[in-house]
Amino acid sequence: MCVLLAITTDAFLSARNLLNVGRQVSLIGIMAVGMTFVLISGEIDLSVGSIYALSGLVTGMLLVQQWTLIPAIAVGLLIGVAIGVVNGVLSTYGKLPSFITTLGSLSIVRGLALIITDGQPVTVNARQGALPDVLNQFTFIGQGYLFGQIPMQLVFFIVIALIGGFILAKTTFGFRVYAVGGSQKAARVSGIKVFTVKIWAFIIMGLLAAVAGILSMAFLPSGQAGRTGLGLELDVIAATIVGGASLSGGEGTMLGTILGVLIIGVLRNGLVLLGISAFAQELIIGVVIILAVAIDKWTVSRHAA
């Protein structure tokens, strides 16, 4: 795919475009790190787009009310964590399928965002009341560049992916996530607290969705509850599955997720460079999602046989 795009478009391999692709995929990538934990544990989270919106919008509203940076961001992150806890508890102790639980959360959290903002856009700037120094700090994490070259969003994605990869591959918790997703019964027999592991997976997901939402608000810096993060969960899940995570649980790697994120990002970027309409882009991405799920199901059934 990269070779085809390099041949058909002169701009694809330019440093500027590649860094732009990196920035574009960063927010989806950050959430895909969290989704990797959730999918490997045998669950799914459809509420990430709504968490992304609510956390970012609340953080922006607090900054407009002249909160300083750290407390405002802390509240935004706590919102993501709290929703993650609720999703995790309902999906485990509540014995509700995570698909249903998080589908409900998707609507509830989006509704909360609409109520809190009264459906109006939230814009973070000095005219709206944000403190100038705080505003500069906030916009830097979304719009700034490390060493004048690397987008800060990409820096956050790289750091979070490295930490997530280490936790998944090198820690006891990571081992337990794989064990729970592979066989809950076997995990319980071996002494693993299955529900606790799953709840923590949802907490990680909620936290990282909040991180992405706050970074998005810092980049624009504006958002609207009815639009921000709408449908984003599809790209996140698609990237994670394309990267090799199984909807059945127990399979997936952080490296695979990163590759999946890059594939989706390069595909979207390439379609834009080729002049493909936005409507056709959604169609193509949808086909990619279906193919990824079909391949996942075929692989699982083949192993079972």
C-alpha cells in the first residue's frame, strides 16, 4: 500500500506528510493502546468516542472558568477513569455483556456532554476567559512540537504505546490480561481475579480515551458535544483488530496495534492524497473493518479445528 501511494502521489513520502500522518493517527493510537487491553481481556468498549468528547469538553470548560492547567486536566482524566470503572463493574459483577454496557454508556456519556454544554460549542481562548499563561501551556501539548519537528500528540502516542507495550508484555498484569482473555475458567483456577483484571482493562481504556480527548481539545482548541469524537470508536476498534487483536480475547500485541493504527492512518491519508471523496473513504474503511473481523473469525475457527 505504501509503495502504491509513493508511486501515485509525490507528496506521500515527504517528511512533512509522514509527520502529519503521525499526528493524525496519534489520538486514535492512544485509544487503541487502551482498546488492546480490553479486547485481549475478552471484552469490548464502544463508549470511547463519548468519553473522548466529555473529558475534553469538561477540561476546556474548566480552563475557560480560569482553572489552572493541572487541576483541569486531572478532572478530565478522572472522568475517563470513573466511566471506565462503571463500564468494568457492570460488565463483570453486573454480568452484562460489555457490548451492551458500553453501547449504553456511549449514549449516556454523550447525553451528559450535551447537557453540561447545553449543546453549545466549547472554545478555549483568552476572550472566553482562559488565563493567558495557562492557555499557552494547554495549546502547547496539542499544537506544539518537540525539538521544533515532532508533533507533541505523536510524542504522547509513542510514550503511551511504549508504556502499554511494556505492561502487556513484561508485567504480571499483562500476563493476567492474556490469561483472562484466553480462558476465564483456567484463569480462575490459577488464582487470577478475573473481574479485577477486566475492570482495570476498562479503567486503562477510559483513562486513555480521556487523554486523547484532552489532547484534541488542546489542538483545536474547540469542541461540540454533538460532534466531537462521534464514531471514533469504529476507527479505534478497526485499528486494533487490523493489528491482530482478537474479538474473542486472548490474542494481540502492542506492536500489532501500532501497525494497525498506522495502516488505518496511511489508508486515510492516501485516500485524501488520491482525491477520494470523504463518503467513499468511509465506505472503504468499513470494508477494511469487515475484512479484519472476517479474518479474525476465520483464524479463530481454524485454530479451534
